[in-house]
Amino acid sequence: MRLHRLTLTAFGPFGDTQTVDFDDLSTAGLFLLHGPTGAGKTSVLDAVCYALYGSVPGARQGGGQGTALRSDHAAPATRTEVTLDLSVAGRRLEITRRPPWERPKKRGTGTTLDKAQTWLREYDATARAWKDLSRSHQEIGEEVTQLLGMSREQFCQVVLLPQGDFARFLRADAEARGKLLGRLFDTRRFADVEKRLAERRRTTETQVRDGDAELLADAHRMQQAAGDAMELPELAPGEPGLAEAVLGAAAVARSTAREQLTVAACTLTAAESAQAAAGRALDDVRELARLQRRFTEAREQAARLEQGAEAYREAQALMERARKAEAVAPALDLRESSEAEHRRAAAAEARARALLPETFADAGAAGLAAAARRAAEELGGLDSARRAERRLAELLDERAGLDRQERADADLLQEAEAWLDDWEETRTALQTRVDTAQQAAALAEQLAERREPAQQRLRAARLRDQLAQDTDRAVDRVRTAQDETLRAKQHWLDLKEQRLNGIAAELAAHLTDGAPCAVCGATEHPDPARKVAGHVDREAEEHALTGYQRAGEQRAEAERRLADVRQALAAATAEAGDTPTGQLTEDVAELEERYAQARSAAAGLHAAQERLRQAGQEHERRLAARQETAVRTASRVGHRERLDRERVALEEELDRARGSLDSVAARAAQLERRTALLTDAADTARVAQDTAQRLKDADARLADAAFRAGFETPQAAAAALLDNAAHRELQRRLDAWQHEDAAVRAVLAEADTAAAAREPQADLESARRAADEADRRLRDAASAHDAAGRRCAALDRLSARATASVRRLAPLREEYDRVARMAGLAAGTSADNERRMRLESYVLAARLEQVAAAATVRLRRMSSGRYTLVHSDDRTGRGRSGLGLHVVDAWTGRERDTATLSGGETFFASLALALGLADVVTDEAGGVRLDTLFIDEGFGSLDDQTLDEVLDVLDSLRERDRSVGIVSHVADLRRRIHAQLEVVKGRSGSTLRQRGTD
């Protein structure tokens, strides 16, 4: 980069236009910029920086975005302007900048603010003319930054070398050096790498913790399934070794559960064998009891037959007596009719009594009537039992409702588990939608900020086009007005000339005899001039003059309007640039379309956030539902137990109330029927008593007839009288007795029955109890075996899930370890980072080492080989490591801190450091050659010899056509350096003078 010419107008202390010819100053290679304190030496450098970057270094910029740059010495109508002519990257450019300007209003009082303006032109060597490139502040700034390869801060440190800053840099600590180097070399990307690694570490750590939390949840479930056979590790999510500890504990729990399953299987096998043996023993005892019962029944039957032997003999005798009873037949017929009547009454009574329980078999009519009254009273006392029966039905319905609730809760729990299993995927999808909408909203905000400037520029372009047309019309009007003015002027001059030609006649018209002539003074007027035809008088001339003045005013008004239109056109052109209106219209339309699309995409942000919030609420509701289901399940257990106890009490009460019947209603119906039956039985019993009396009378008459027939009693005669059926029945009984007696003798003769009879009495109840106990033990063993199997299956399932979770987390855990290790190294907190250097500090240390090496080349020349700058990566106190800077004194051979240098030594050391930094930053910026450098102050602290050496070093910078400007007010430098740019301070502002350049 080489500076050619700088033009300043109303800038800083310079009230009018000043020009610096850098080509002329650079001829000598080394030139001096000097002047009194406050004259404006630094303002010249500020103007160069402002022309390139649109701002000046540091606090000199002020708070008005350039309004503070205006000179207080400038005339109100003079606008501040800086124009810089330079060559960079093989191109000849001219940059003109005008800061915002508060100018006086053209009409009225007060001021108005004109916007900042910028022009960029390039010299076309072929056409030998300048061509416009851009009028956009942003485009010009980007173009300059790209060509120079440096930011404003870097330019101010590299081209405008401020020695005071580098003196402070030499004495500064590592933190201050790091801040300066970070601005110069733009190491924000390395700081961003540190931040990105830290963010990735936090993200992966959160994911690992979430995975470990799920793993611990599975471990707790395994512990619940295993009971006391599993101990959980005392580790928190994210701690190392958690996965191995959980898998190890799970393996121990599975081994223990399988051992318990093996023991339960052996116990079940033993119980099955014992149950089979008890069953066989029960069958044997049952068979023995059957045989013993058969023998006993046979013995009892033999005893009954023995007891019935007399009846058998009596039956034989009865058969003989039946033949004697035939003489008593008439009396028997009478008795028989009475007996038939009595039998009907007795049959009715029997039928009525047959419907009664056996307890009423011997009850008389009075007893039956009393029993009927008692049954009616008992029927009235069943109301409480009916209420208990209704409560039992309600209780059974309630118990069925609990069962339905349990099934519903099971379905609800299954649905909640299925939903919660898909929660992460659902949440990620919804979060992605929210993030996309937020990005669209951010883009919409960015585009919204660009809309108004773009639309303003489009409006300015349309106004520019309109004003261009207005300008053409205004030019035409000005030309017309000028023509009209010329014609009016010519007409006035013609009339004036005609009037002057006839002025004698006009004067003669006012002559009177005796009055002196206004021209010659004569009092006699012998031949006054006469007015000719077409004479122009004063009124006609004045009328023509008025027309000429009116035309002049109209021309001035047209020219003023043309100036206004041109000024408005210039303002609109400055705001809109040279871009065609059609292109701007297309750009605005495209921007509006992108903005509408972004707004449309961002419109779904609220809905996406609402969906995410609703999903989160649904997630909480599902979790709460699962927990409530567990609580309800536990509550139902207690409720079911209470219902069972109440049911048992009600069933006992109802069992007492309904007796052997199924319901209280059946018991009531039974009592109603019993009351009716008892009443009917009482009535038939009284009828039977009456017929019995009549039968007694018939028996008396029969007794007399029987006595005469040889029977001792009438009953004997009646009994002895047999009909054919009775005869056959009696014969059947005799035959049956004989047959039964033969069968009993056969059973008693059986060998196995007799052998069983000789055995001890079979204890069937003990055998049954033993079989029941074996069945109970078998059920317990089967239940224990099933529980052990379920435990093993649950542990296997949960272990497989935990193993899969560990495998799934393994890449993430490895990534977390890798990212954490890299983040620790980059942040300087890792034990592997021995010097505790951050990544940005490491890069800056490398740059500082390059700067120290480049600075040492010039420092050795300035110090006559005494001093050498070296980089130190030792850590000082709690500051950064790697940013230390020491100086090696060749006279003593010792290395010491740069803060121990004297004032003059500090100056040339800082100068060498600044030059070295300029070389490094230039290389960093892409190798842009810097042909013009400025060095500001510090030379007054040097002795003559050191000053000569420093100037020799600076003079060496002229190699390859490089120029160096020294900014100083040291008087000795004016003697040593011939090419000078002097800043002269005055009451009306400063001025610039170039000397020694011819």
C-alpha cells in the first residue's frame, strides 16, 4: 500500500483545504511530520485512517459518528471532506468521505443534517480517467478491508505506529499483551473453538448424565425385582465407573436369582414326589377303610338278620293265621270302611305332615297351630337379613368395580408406558420445530432491519429518477428563461437606444421661452427638435426595463429551482447510488419475499412452543397418571381386604338368617310356605282325630268278632287276614330274608375283607390331612418356583435393557471423554496441559514469538548488538502463561524483564517491536506490501549516537521504494531529516507546508 495524495477540508484543526503530496515526500524515503503541540500532526494520520475506514482511532472518534471531526475554524458553508489517493494490490484508488454535516438551512433559520457520503473511484490507465466504483459505505468498507487485509485496529498498529502503546506493551502483564495481540491477529476463532468445545462438553455431559439417570432407574427396578440380593453402587449420574458397577451388581443379582431358581426347582421336585406318595397312601387307606366298612356292614347286616329271625318265624306263623282270619271278614269290612275314612283323613294329615320337617312328625294339632304362629313371627323378623342381603349385593358390585378399575388402571399404565417410551423422540421433534421457527424469527428480524433501508433506497432511487426528469425540465425552463431574458434585455436596449436617439425631442418638449436649456443653458430656443413617428418615450423604456427585470427574476427563480432540484438529485443519488431503479425494485421484492417466507416460517413459533409445552404437560400428566395408578393399586389392596372382611361378616349373618337356603327371600318364602303347611297340617290333624274315634268304635265291634274267631285281638285278626297281594308280599319277604342271609354269609366268607377286618382301624382323616399338607407344600413350592422364574426373567430383561443402554451410551461417553479432554486442553485446565495455556494463548504465544524474532533483527542494530528480545512461556503469578517477553543483555549475558529498560532503551525496543509486529501482521494479512509507514513520537528520549542508529534502521526501511514518516517535535530531527511536512498552528486554523522535497 502506497499513499499518493491526501486532501483535507474543514477537518480537525484545518479550517480550509489542505493537501499533502506523499509522492513528493516519499522521494527522500524518510520524511518528518512536525509542528507545535496541538497543531494537528496526529490529525493528518487521523485523516488517512478516516478516509480508509470511515472512523478515526480510539476516543478521537467522538460520540457523533463523525460530527466531531469537523473543524471549528471552518466557514459555515464549507463541508468537511477527506480525499485519499492511494495504490494497493496493484490498483490506483481514490476514496472521498464526507462525515455528517449540520449545515445552515437555505430557507429560514436553524440547521439541517446532511447524511454522510462516500465515493470510491479507480483510475483506468487505459482510458486515463477515473471511473466510479461505489457510493455505498458498507461496500467501500468491505472493499478496503479486503484489499488491505487488515482491520482498523491492525492498520493503526501496523501503519501508524504509536510508540507509547508499545512502550506500555513492553511493561504490560500477560493479560494486557494478550488483549492487544488478540485484537491485532484476530484470534477470536480460537476463543470460539474453546467456547464451542466447552459447550459441546456441557451438552455431552448432560446427555451422559441423562443416560446414567435412566441406567440408575433400571438399576433401582432390578433392585426391586431382586429384593435383598442386589446392592446399588453409591455413584451419581455422570461419575466414572457407574455403568460397570451397575452391570456388575446386575450380574451378581442374576446369579443369585438363578441359584434361588435352582433351589426352588429342587424344592418343587421334592414336593411333587411327596404329594404323589401322600396320594398313593391316601388311596390305600381309602381302600382299607372301604373293605373294613364292607365287613362291618356285613356283620351288622348279619346281626340284623339274626335279630329278624323271629320275625321270619312270625311271618311263617302269620301265613297260617291268615287262613283263620277269613271268618272275621264282615267285621273287618266295617272296620275297613272306617279305616278308609280314617286313612283319607290320615292321608290328608300325612300329606300335610309330609310337607313338614321331621321335627313336627309327632306334634299334635295344637302343637302344629303353635308352630304355625311361631313361623309367622319368624317371618316378620327377616327385615334385618334382607338389608344385609342387599348390602352384600352392593358389596359384590363394589368388589367387581374394583376389579374393573384394576383392569382399567392396567390398560392406562400400559398406555402411559408406551407413550413415555416415545417421549424423547417426540420432544426432540417438537424442539426441532421450535428451533427452526426461532431461526426463522431471527432471520425475519434481520430482514426487517434491512427492509426499511432497502425501501428507503428504492424510494430515493425513484425520487432520483423523478428528480432527473425534473432536472431536465428545469434545465429547459432555465434555458427558456435565459432566452426570454436575453430577448427582454435586447428589447430594452433597443428601446433605450431609440429613446437616446430621440432624447432631443423629448427634452425640447419641456423647453419654454426664457427658461434655460437643460443641455446648453440657452434661454432662446429657435429650432427645438420635433418628435418623429415611433418616438420612444421614458414610459416605454421603463416598461421594457420592467419586462427585462421580470424576465431576469424568472430566470433567477428558474436557476434557483434548478439548483434545488440538482441538490435534491445529488442527495437522492448519494442515498440511492447508481443502481438502476428496476434492480432495486427486484432487490426489494426479493427481500420482501424472503421476509414474508421468514415471517410465515416464524409464525409457527408460538404454535410449536405451545405444542412443546402441551407435550411437556402431557409428559407430566402421563408420569402423574402412572404414579396415581400405583397409588390406586395400593389403595385397592386395602379396600379389597376391608370389603372381604365385611363380606365374610355379612355372609355369616346371612347364613344364620337363611339357614340352608340360598337367600333370605327363599328363607321368607320357606317360612310363608311352612306357616301355610303348618296351618293346613293342624286342620287335617283335627279331622284325623275325629275319624280315629269312629275307627275306634269299629275296632270294638271287630274285637268281639275276632275273639269269637280265636284271635286274641282285633288287630291280630286283621293282621292275619291277607289278600293275594299281601300273601305275595309276605312270601316275597320270606324269600328276601333267605336271599339276604345267603349274601351276608358270602361277604363274611371273603378272604380280603376278612383280612382287612383284622387290620387296625383305617385313619382316613389323618391320611387326608397328610395329603392336604402335601398339596399345600406343592402349591407353595410351585409359587416359590414361579416367583423365582419371574425374578430371573425380570432381571434378565432389565439387565439386557441396562446392557443395551450402556452400549448405546458407550459412543456418547467416549465422545464426552474425548470432548472433555480436548476442552480441558483448550481451556488450560487439564493436567495434560503442563503450562496451563489456553488455546488462544498458545496461538498468541506463537505470534509473539514471531514478533520477538522480527523485532530482534532491528533491536540489535539499534542497540549496537547489545539487546535481544526473546519470548518466554513461563507463567507469572495467576496470569496467562506463554505471553512473557524478556530482553537479553549481551554485555551481562543475563536475561531480564523488559520493564527494567531505561526510557531511551524502552523507546527503541518498542520501536523495534512495533516494526517487527508490522512485518508479522503484514504477513498475516496476506502479504500486502506496506510502502508508507508512520512512526509517532518517542525520539526525544534518545542520545545522539542511539538516535543515529535508530535513524539508520529507519533509513533501511526505504529499501525497495518504501517511505517512512516520523511524527515528532524534536528539533534535532529537523536538522537530520530534510524532507518535512510542517503543521503550522494559527488563530484561523492550522495549515500544512512541505519543505525539502525539491
